[in-house]
Amino acid sequence: MNSQTIIKVPKENVNDEYCTLIELRIKTGDYVKRGSVICIFETSKATFEVEASANGYAHFFVSENDEIKVGKP
């Protein structure tokens, strides 16, 4: 069975509408385990890690230093 888990940029700060992707810890096509840190975002006040919510292969449609709207994949 093929399934996808889409990760959306979480809202970490009530004032921020965008976050900057400052680091990808894995590459597209890498296998990840649930709970592994896959990337780090920066807001106007802090940085935060995003973890894989499921086991599987990662595919990114963004790059490091991209500014991404909160709530977008």
C-alpha cells in the first residue's frame, strides 16, 4: 500500500506568517524513521525542528533558505 504523509509548516509563533527553511537533515529519496529530525526552520524569534511523523522515503519540493508560508506543505 502506498501512502503519503504531507508535512505542513507549523505555526510556531503567532506573529509569523512565513518561516525560513534553514537546514535539511536528509536528502530527497532518503529513508527516514518516525521521530527523526528532517529539517530545521527559523522564525523571527526562534528555530525549531520538524520530525518525521511516519517511516518512509522523503521527497522535498522546497530547498534550504526558502521562505515558506505557514500551513503550506
